[in-house]
Amino acid sequence: MASIMGWKIGGEVKQFLLVALYLYACFITLLLYSASIAGAHVGITHAGTALLKSMLLAKFVLLGHWLHLGDRSRGWRGIYSVLYQASAMWLFMLLLTVIERVIETLVHGESIASALATFHGQPLVAALAHGLILFLVLLPYAAFRRVGAVLGPGELNRIFFKPRA
């Protein structure tokens, strides 16, 4: 029983690390692109913040999987299933991000109104752009999960990482 539990925990940690790495690659690429346009410098603090944000969102993604978010679309056509799963995960991540921001401000002794003001502090266009980018990042992730589910357990891994016989 202990070996099965260890295998399951190891699989969860591996999945968390893979999702976090994917999100970090997307975020750091966007950060470098934004900095190059603005002529700004990307420091270790920026890269660290992107890493922490990717780990937090990876935790949210795994929580969404645990809650079977978007699973009701399994029988749908591929593109509709991918769009539904990405949308469900996107809305879930936005909700959890707002909750996280509120908790963070409460821990720092600020009011909930100040937490909501930080969202209003950004221009609406910037907030919409961030949300759209997050959705676009989730689309390929949802597509790979869908293809993996159709192919069966381990098949996507075999196709990408195992040598051909």
C-alpha cells in the first residue's frame, strides 16, 4: 500500500512540475518579450515572480483536475472539448487568483476593498490582455490533455519520448 501511495504522490509531483515548467516557459517568454518592447531590464526578481506565479497556477490547474473541471465535455468533438476545458480551467484560475489576492491583502492587514482596488489599478485593456494570454496558454495544454485521453494512458508519452522500434 505504501509503494502505491508513493507512486501516486510521485506522479502528482511530476505532473505539478511539468505544468509549472510549461507555465513558467510561457510566462518568462512573455516577460522577456514585454521587456524587449519597453526597453526594460528583466532581473532575477522578475524571473522569480514568474516562477512563483507559474507554481501557484500549476497548483490551481491540478486542483481543477482533482475537481474534474471540464470533464463533462469528454464525449464532445475534439475542438469543443478543448475549448470547454480551457474555458473552465481559465475561469477557475481567475476565481482562485482573485481569492488569493484577497487573502494576501488580508494577511498584510489591508482591507478587501484595497485588494479589489489593485485589480482596478490596472487599465481595463491590460487586465483583459492578461486574461486572454492566460486563456491562450491554457489552449495547447487542454489540447494535449485531450489528445492524451483519446490515445489512452501512456501513449502520448510513448509517442514523444520513447524511441521508435
